[in-house]
Amino acid sequence: MEKTTDFTRGPIVVPLLKFSLPILLALFLQALYGAVDLMVVGKYAMAEDVSGVAVGSQIMVTITNLVSSFAMGTTIFLGQKIGEGDRESGSRIIGTSIVIFLTAGVILSVCIPVLSGVFATAMNAPEESFTYVRRYIAICGAGSVMIVSYNVLGSIMRGLGDSKTPLMTVAIASVCNIGGDLLLVAGLHLGASGAAIATVASQTISVIISLLILKRRTLPFTLKRKDIGLDKPVLRRIVLFGTPIALQDFLVGLSFLVIQAITNTLGLIASAGVGVAEKVCAFIMLIPSAFMQAMSAYVAQNHGAGKDERALKGLKLAIGLSTAFGVLMFYAAFFHGELLCSVFANDARVVADGAEYLKAYGIDCLLTCFLFCFIGYYNGLGRTGFVMIQGVTAAFLIRIPVAYLMRRYVGTLFSIGLGIPFSTVFQIIICFVYYFKAVKRGAVR
């Protein structure tokens, strides 16, 4: 295996950047992975197919984020044990994680296709694209076991301080997905269904190759057959760390689905436009997302080693680095939204609606670079309960109400999207209040 990163000693900035870069590249490829579906469908299929992929992928992203967020429990627990120098616990953590996530993957693979019509109805999918949405969800849902497998492999590697292997796995998936989209959508004209088939096939190939790669590498501990099972103390810790993160991401993701459903009431073109804007957003939010994941691993190791002051210093440096990029992302999203959206669609009306909605995300870019670093910091400390509370509260007290009121009284996509930066401001305030209260009582140094 690649040499793992020890964040508990030496310089901070260079190791943090080196660790963040593969995460950033992996996130880029993962965003590209999903964006290629919409890009190829937008160029070679109808608006109904675009809406089908846009709405269907929102459902699948929400479910995938639920799994990957719960897998952060493995990342945090494993990282803390590495920081403590307790590498023997690693085999039990990995063995328990395999059982948990394999079971979850099988359950999702059965349930999602059965409920695909329910999901499409709940999303207010436009009548013209309802069938396309349902088919996309059903096909991708059937491959959930592979999506889950990919995410648990990545969480284990990041917990060990290895961010390069997850990059390799997503690169494999991206290449396979691009080839599949070109064959099934551009070549065979299967539209949204072809994009879904390509997604599942590429994930399957990626997982198989990733397992073969990992089999040839040497872990810092021995993983034996007897370790693959439910170790109750380990299970409790993974659930303790992972459940709040997963619940938060699921409910926050649900809030974005509600906003998508609200915008879907404006018709097919608005539905497709918002879907395109969401794909663009997946790229402009890459840097803060990369710093968030890197901070979780960095802080987990330092907290496990009893070096909370070093963890806080890393947070401040990460905020400075991430925010510098936030200004560039704001400029691109707010002033050049049509150019960005035109990458994913040919229809001028879809591009215009996507650009209008994207302006709200541009404002959010100035805020999330700060917020995401703080979330990574609290996750690494194991304060995942607080992370859940602030995220869910902002989603349901700010984001959804603002979007609903804007839809009712203003009616423009930009005004509806303003619920997103408004909720981020609220979250930042809550993070500050929590931090200073924790400092006052000595819980954070």
C-alpha cells in the first residue's frame, strides 16, 4: 500500500495540500462521472431525457451521499486509532465495515428499483419526463451494491491516510463511464436509460479492479477472515460517528430534493435547467469539499494523538487556502453561468434557466469554503452530533422555507436558489457560537 500520511508531526500546509490534492482530483472525476451522463444526454437526446437524468441523479446522489457519509464513521474511527498508534484495531474496524456496508448495498439494490416510481412522483417529475426519471432511478438503484462498495473502500483508505487509492478507483470508473455513455447514448441512442446502464457497469468494473489492486498491497495490519464480522464495540463507535453525519447529509440532501421539486413545478425547461446548474455546482464546490474530507482525516489523527492545538492551527490554514479559491468560483458561477451551463445542454432555454439558478450558488461559493472546513474540523473531533444538528436545522428552518416563499411570491429561479446561501450564513453563525462556547468550557483548546 502507499505510504500513509502522519499528520501529527512536522509541517502542516504541505502535507495537507498533498493529501487534499488526490481527494480533489477524485472528487473532480466523481463529479465528471455524473456530469458526463448529463453532458452526453444533453447533446444526443431530448429535453425529456435531460430532465430524467437531472432529476433521477439527484435522487441517486442523495442516497449515495447517505452511504458515503455514514462511511465517514469508519474514516474517523480508523484515523483516530492510527493517531493513537493502535494499528491492531484496524483489522476489526475494516472487517466490521465490510459487513455493514455490504448488507446496506444489497438492501438498497432491492428496494430502490421497487420504489423508483414513488421517488419520481415525490419529486414532481414533469409529466413528459416521468418515465425517464423512473427508469434512471430503477437501473442505478439496482447497482447500489457497487456504489456502496466503492465508497467504503475510499473511506477505509482515507482513514489510513491514503488518498491516492480512492483517486485511482474513481479514475477507472470515470473512464469506463465515459466509454459507456458514448456507446449507449451517443451510439445506440438509449437516452437516460443508457446513461444509467453505463453508470452501473462502470462502478462494477471499478470495484473489481480496485479489489485486485488492494489485494497486492500490504496493509499496516493483517486482515484475517475471522476479522470480517460484526465486532459490537467497533460497530457502536462507527455508528456513533457515522450516523449523525449520514443523517445530516441525508436530510440536507432531502432539502435540496425539495427545492428541486419546487422548481419542477415551473415546468420541463426549468426542471432541466436546475438539473444542469446542479451538475455545474458539483464542480465549483470541489475545493471546499476536498478540504472538508482532508480536515476530517487531519483532525482525527491529531485529536487521537492529543494535539488539539495543532488541529486548530490546521483548520485556520485550510480556511485561508480554501477561501482564496472561493472568490474565483464566485466569479465564474455568477458572471459566466451561461458558458458553464452550455457545456451540458444545447437548448438555449435550458442554459438560460440554469445560469439564472447558478447565480445563487455563486454567492454560496464565498461562504462554503469557510463552512466546509469547519465541518471537517468538527467531524474529525468526533462532534458529529453537532454537525448534524446545525446542518439539519439550516436546511429545514432556512433553506426550504426561503425557497418556498420565493417560489410563491417572486417566482424566479434565482430567488428560489437564494435559500442556499441564506442557510449557509446561518450555519456559519452556529459554528462560531458552538466553537466559542466550547473554548469557554475548555472542551476545545
